[in-house]
Amino acid sequence: MSETIPANSGYMVAAYIATAVILVSYAVLLYRRTRKP
Amino acid sequence: MEGGGAVGAVAEFVRHAWSVARKDLLVEFRSRTAILSAVVFTVLVLMVFNFGRDPTAVAAVDLAPSILWVTFTFAAMLALNRAFQLELENQALEGLLLAPISRGSIYLGKLLANLVFVGAVEAIGLPLFALFFNVRILPVILPLVAVIALATVGFVAVGTLFSAMTARTRFAELLLPVLLLPFMIPPLIWAVLTTASLLAGRPLSEAGGWLRLLAAFDILFVVLAFVLFPATVSE
Amino acid sequence: MRLLGAGRWITAVGLLLLAGVYVRALAFTPIERAQGLAQKIFYLHVPAAIWAEAAMVLVGLASIFYLFLKDPRLDRFAEASAEAGTVFAAIVLTTGPIWGKPIWGTWWSWDARLTLTLFLFLLYVGYLLLRSAVADPGARARYAAVLGICGMCLVPFIHFSVYMFRTLHPMPIVLKPSSPSLPGSMLATWLFSLGVFTLLYVGFVIQRYALSYLREQLEAAGEVGHV
């Protein structure tokens, strides 16, 4: 009854990277815009 | 005589709204360009739907509710785009605001005029739709007209409010659809579900939930738009 | 400006803790048997979705108070919340399909939550577009408030229409992504992530608010035109 766990780690990595990119990009954008409004 | 005073105030309010509506309707229907263009547009959209589908793949009857409602959605959008153009052209909005009538009655008058206009387009579009796609609407004509009326009130209530805001912006014809379409989709969903149910011969009671939601949407957004309209025209 | 400094600190701490969430979710949380590793997207996707929706409610509430009180601080907050909401909605709309592909077999499926978030995203974009299309600051704030209130009021109706539409048109699914009662360790990771997203929302909003304030000061001094 032991099924193998689906091999979909690639998707997990992609989603985690995408999220980090979006959040860090916005944070950087805000930082730069508030330095020179 | 407070009761009389209150009734008198409401009567005056309605009278003002009606005079605003009458003015708009007279202008639109006297020249007939607007209503004719809207009707022609509706016919053309129906044609696009006919030629836009693969006749061997899907029967018209399956797509019928969607065709009807997408057509009505775009026709309403077109009509609403001109809702405040009239005032814009001659800066008549300032004149309207200076008149001794409340902002609320301006909104109500605009709402009424838009409802009549869109209603007229739909009244012509519906039989044409039935003709082009061979849809038997007469057995369910009464509930069908009711759901069309309910959805239209929802479209026009929000559309009248938003067109007051977008009329003076630079890309008004683009901005109004962008702002308005998200608000048209829930009524569209309920209307499509109800229409599909009616055309499939299902009893009206099955559509009760959707009709109640349409009614709730209408009540909320008419009241909300009425309350918020002054913020769109005040200094 | 003190507020700006606070906002930057909060954001920085939030991003640092986000790294902590990543470590915990990836290395220290059990793998869900049915969905495999892709299930871990859940720890980012759902907190983002919660804040995408909460930000809209806050825009609406701030807008109501603005119309009554006419306090420009409320308008600045509404604008900031709308921008933050856009960012979180973007995360949901990116992670959603990435999660959906291995689980549902398809990138997009008009799933109720994804559809709702798409609506929210479009409402936010419309809100920001309206703001940029109106030159007069007073009218801009009033119009934005009107749209914000309408947007907030639309959200329950979206729930009622989109969920109904879906139950009548069931989508083919390979596995149903579910969030039933989470076992302890997973729940802890999820809560940690929710806390971090909250922190990031606060940090973003404070900074964006400060940006509006600074810009208004500069506009008043005639140094910068309306962007």
C-alpha cells in the first residue's frame, strides 16, 4: 500500500522562486522610489 | 403636516429625476443616431457570434445563453460609454449641477434614461437573437424578460456611476470597460445560468437562487451608486 | 521620515523571516503523500490569497472613512493597500497555475479561488488606472474611494457567483488539492507563513504610504508633476 510520492519538485522550486522574485522586486522598487520620490 | 411634507419631497425628487431623464431621452431619441448605432452594433455582434463558431462542432442551442448575454453586455457597455458624453460636449454638466435639484435626482434621472436606452436596444436585440439562432423564447418570454430586466438594472446602476467618473478622463472609452466589466460578470453569471435553465425547459423555481442574488445585487448597487454619486460630481 | 524608516525595517525583517519560512517549509515540514513536494506551494499560495483579499477589504473600509472624514491619510493608505494587494494577487496568480499543473493536469482551471483572485487583481489594476487617469488630486481621491467601496462590496457577490458557476461545471481533476485540518507541523508552518505575509503587507503599505506623502510634499513645492 505504499505509493510513491509524485515527482514534482520542479514545480515547487519554480513557485518558491517566483514568489521570492515578486516580493523582493517589489521591496527593492519601494526602496528605490522612496529614496528619490 | 409632516407626512405631507415628506411625500411632497419625494414627489419633487422623482419629478426632478424624471425631467433629467426626459432631457436625455429627448436628445437621444430625437436624433436617433445613438439608438440606431446601438441596434446595428447588436446585430453585428450577433453576426460575429454566428460566424465565429464552428457550426459542425457546437449546436447554437448550447451556446445560446452565452451568445445572448455577451451581446447584451457589450451593447450595455457601448450605451453607457455615452451616458455622460452629452454633458461633456457642451459643458452642460456644470449647468446641470447648478440647477436647484439634488445630486441624487440627477443620478436617478441618468439611471432611468440609461435603462430606457439599453432596454430599447435589448427589446430589439432579443427577437433578432431568437431569429438568428432559432431559439424558442416565447414559451418562457415572461421570466426571460424578467431576468433580462434584473441583470440590466445591475449593469446600468454601476455603469451610470462609473461613467460619471470616467467621462472626463483621457481614455474614457477604454477605462470604463476596464472598471465596469468586473462588476458586470457576477450578474452575467446568474443571468446565463437562469437563461440556460429557462431555455432547457426547467421550472423557474430552480433558478430561484440566482434570481434572488440578482435582486440583492441590484438593490445593493442601486442604493450604493445613489449614495456615492454626489462624490463623483462635487467640487 | 520616521514612518519610512519603520516601514523599511519591517519589510527587511519580513523578508528575512520569509527565508525562515522557506527553510521550514522545504526542509522541516513533512511531505504530503498524495500531492508530493508540489503541495508545499500551499504555504505561500494561501497566505498570499488571504492578504490579496484582505487588502481589498481594507481599501474599501479606508475609502468609506475617507468619504466621511476627507482625511488625506486615509486616501494614501487606500492607495498603498491597493498596490500591496496587487502584489499579493500576482503571487497567487503565479503560484496557482504552477501548483495546478502537476495536481490538476492543467495550468488554469477556473478554480474558485484563482478566479476570485483574478477578479481582485483586475479590480486593483482598475483602481490604480483610475487614479493615474485623474489629474485633480481631490477628484482622484474621491473617485478612487467610490471605486474602492464598490470593489469591496463586489467581493461577496464574486464568491456567490464564481462558486456557483463552478459547482455546475465541474472541472476534470487528477487530484483534489485540499486544505483539510492540517497536522500540527504543517499548521505551524502555515501560520508562520501567514504571519510573515502579514508583516510584509504592513511593511509594504507603510513604505508606499510614505512615498505618497513625500510625493505630495514635493508636488506642493512645485518640484514634481503628477505621475
